[in-house]
Amino acid sequence: YVLSLAFVLLVALTPSIQETLRLKAAVSDIEMIESNNYQGSMGSRLVMWQAAWSMFQTHPIVGIGPHKFRAEFVRRMQSGESEKADAEHNQPHNDILNAAATGGMLTLMAYLFLIAAPFVFFYKRYKATKLDLDKRMLPMMGMQVVAAFFIAGLTNSNFDLQIYSTAYAVVVCVLARLIEFEQALLDSAALGSR
């Protein structure tokens, strides 16, 4: 409890930490939203998320098509279907809504599979290792990587960018292979001791 209070005070009293965490910008964005001005970072995200959800509802099976978010978003703002916001982004800053809006249910299901399947794989390997912390390290790392990409994808469209989706695939595959390699070594050692 004391450490938490000390941390909050440190953040509250240190301007450089406040700037790094963009606290003043967040307060300014909230004030802008309260006055129906959605030009800030948070306001633009809210409007893009609402527009992306509306696009998904309009085209639930296959979405509006890849790389068409910006044009559709601008059209919706011009027609009054969406509030005026920053229109320079080509995605809604949310992986789930981006998949749903641009690819519909098919792409949304594929995205959810790309998140859920590796997480379940790593979780099963984690549970199978019982209390051996050394053997649990790789599965824990795998779950953390998947969770980090998912959480980051709640405020940005990472899978829309090739570098992020490639990095995700490489790290997940390498960790999975290392886990399987370690298990194969254990299995062969167990067979050899018989």
C-alpha cells in the first residue's frame, strides 16, 4: 500500500514522468471530448471505433474490404454519420475493430484464432510442467507475448502493419518450437533411461 502511494505521488509530482505518460495530453483530450471536439488522440479513437463498429454492422460477413477504412471513415464524417475527427489514419487503432470493419466476421474470426490458439498452446504447456519453474519459463514468455500483442491491439491496429504481425509470428513460432524441442529432449531422455 505504501509503495503504491509513493508511486502515485512520484508520478503526480514529476513533470518528466507526466510528460512521458502523456497525462496532460490525456486530460486535455478528455476536456475536448466533453466539449464535443473529437480532434485529439482519444477523441479520434472513440470516433474511429464507433465508425468501425458501424462499418462491421453494415458489412458483417466480409467487411468493407482491406485498406478501405480511411475512405469510408472520411465518407461517414462528410455525410454526418460520424463525428468530425482526425482523418489521417487508415485504420481504427484497434485490432479487433479493424479486423471486423475491413474483413468482417471471417477476418475477425481469423484474428481471434491467431490470438487464442497460441495462448491456449502456451497455457497447456505451462500447466503440464507442474511446479518446475525452469520448464515453465518458455510457456510463460509465450503467454506474455500473446497477451502483450492483444493488449497493445486494443488501442492500435498492430496486425495491420507487416512488421508487427511478422514479429508476432516469428516470436510465437520460435517459442513454440523451443518448447517442443525441450519436450522432445525430455521424452528421449526418459526413453533412454528405460
